[in-house]
Amino acid sequence: MNINTIMKGAAVGSVFFLAACGNNESNDSMGEIEIGYNNWAENIAVTNMWKILLEEQGYDVTITPLEKAPIWSAVANDNIDIGMEIWLPITDEPFYEEYNEDIHIGEMWFEAANLGFAVPDYMPITSIDELDTVYDEINGEITGIEAGASISELADQTLEHYGLEVSQTNSSEAAMMTALDTAYQAEEPIVVAMWNPHWAFAEYNIRYLEDPKGTFGEPDDIFFMTRTGFPEDHPDILEWLNTWEMNDENLGELMAMINEQGEEEGASRWIEENRDTIDTWIQ
């Protein structure tokens, strides 16, 4: 699905099609590609997967870890070539509003990504508006990721909108997952700010709390973005990326392999076991 349809449906009123701009890349069929990624499990997974796939095609690929806002800025300013993960029309709308005239947004590669507060199945609550009933059990805290991340801001807005006493404690994805694992193994209460796709849903029996006020919004779709000159410089790569699609099952498998075996080894294993799928992307 084209991003114009998504953003028009969300009534953001932004014009999408972009004017071409100059860059320092060569027009050779092979060359250097830089991908920016943030420290989310699915972003790490697909970035390492595409690094290997592009290297197989003869490209020299660098992957650069950044926070989400600097990725948008770097792509818009032609400092990196690709950002693999943008959530629209809701989660990344502020970045889209700021940068949409200076980037190229490709096709959707994951449909119906969600955000919300998640709990283990053994917890008795089912809805966000019940969080204060377990205030003492969770020490008044919801475990989140980095402050400034889109999900962290939405989580704070949600708690305020519901008028709850519990608050979010920001850390990192790794720290949040450690806290979830520790609590889960001991069957202790915990609430985390979660999203899918994420390998946690394959590893643990966790579920989203209902959001009767809809403050986390409807599900997003996930797209990739490039600098504006990239489609002209690398039409083959753009075609491969535009053909790329994943779902909860195969992306979950990729993330799980990386979580178990490390980024390069896990991505390589998934690629070898899914050549039929990859052959539909790269022809």
C-alpha cells in the first residue's frame, strides 16, 4: 500500500511526492550503502538481514546505530541512504510532518503493527483503566524504553488521558526485556510498554491490555525510507525493497534467531532457511 493512501486516510494533509535532489553517490550499479537503524528488535533484525542480502548482490554495506529522530534527520540530509522502519500514520507522524518533503518513502513491508501496554497472561487485569488496581503489585511503575521514543511519548499521554496514578519508568529495550524476563520467570506482576512485531510475543505468553479510549491509536503499517536521490541512484535496490513484505510469523522467526544466535549469525541462518521467500523479493 502506498504511503499517500495511508496518510490521506489519517487526514494529515501532507503532500508526498518529492523533488529530486543531488547527492554524492556514484551512479554505478554497485556501490556503498549506509543503513541507519535504532535499537528496536525488529529494526535490528531487518537491517542485518538486508545488509547480508545487499552484500550478496555486491554492495558494500555499513549499518549505523542511531536513535529514531537522528535517522529521520540523516536520511533527509542525505547523510545515510536508508532507514528501514517508519510507523505510519500515527506513531511517526511528527517526524513525517517535519521531514516528508526531504525523503522518499517506499512501500509498506509490514501491515498492522501495534503499540500498547502488555502484561503476562497470569495477571488478572485486562484493560488500561484497571492499572491503578495493581498499583502496589507493580510498585506504581510501567517499564518502558528510552524517553523520547514515540512509544514512550504515547505511553505517557495514555496514562495522563486515563487519569492514572501509575507512571512510566524509562530505560532501554534491553533493560525492559530483562525486567520482563525476570518477572515472568518468577510469575511476578509487571506491565511493559510493548509493540509488535517483537520476539517477546513468541517467547512469552503476554497480551496487550485493552485500550477503551483508543489513546494508542489504530494499528500502524511499517514502511522504509530513503534519501530523495536514492531511487535514481539505485533503482534495483529500490525495487527489491518495494517488493519486500514480512508478517508476524516470519519476522518473529528472524528476531528469535537473532536473539538466540547474534545479529549476523541469526540473520544468516534465517536467510538460508527462507531462500524461497527472498527469491520473491530479489529477482
